[in-house]
Amino acid sequence: MSDLICGDFYLFEKQVGLGAYLFNDRSGSANQTDLFATVAYHLKTGDEHKLAFGARLGATGYTAGLNKLQVWDPNDPIFSS
């Protein structure tokens, strides 16, 4: 199951753009959570052209609940230790 919340908007007559997203994914015993923020600057280079550049900063967390795994072969030496 996955959840996503995201949004973006412009400031200063569309010269600066800001955005963020939060993503959470749960699959079996694994869980991943991402949180990122973005910023972009748009520089007008002509009547119909612009140069844009930006940066993204964030973090990703990953957990795996190994105690929730099902062991199919209890004699498997990997799982018995």
C-alpha cells in the first residue's frame, strides 16, 4: 500500500517555484518513507524563453520487520542462527 502527498506553487510572479512531497510505501514487512522539498529559480532569457535551475533536499527512511517474515523451512541454516 502506498500513500503520496505532494504540492507545489510559485512565488514572485512565477520566478521562484517551491514544492514538497511525502511518500510512504508499505509492502509486506518493509516500509519506506520519503520526505523531499524542492526549490527552483526561473530566469527569463527572452520573450518566450527562460532558464530554470533548482535543488532538492530530503531524506529517505527504510525499515524491514524481519521478525514478521514467514520461515518456510525451519531447518534452513540462515534462519536458525
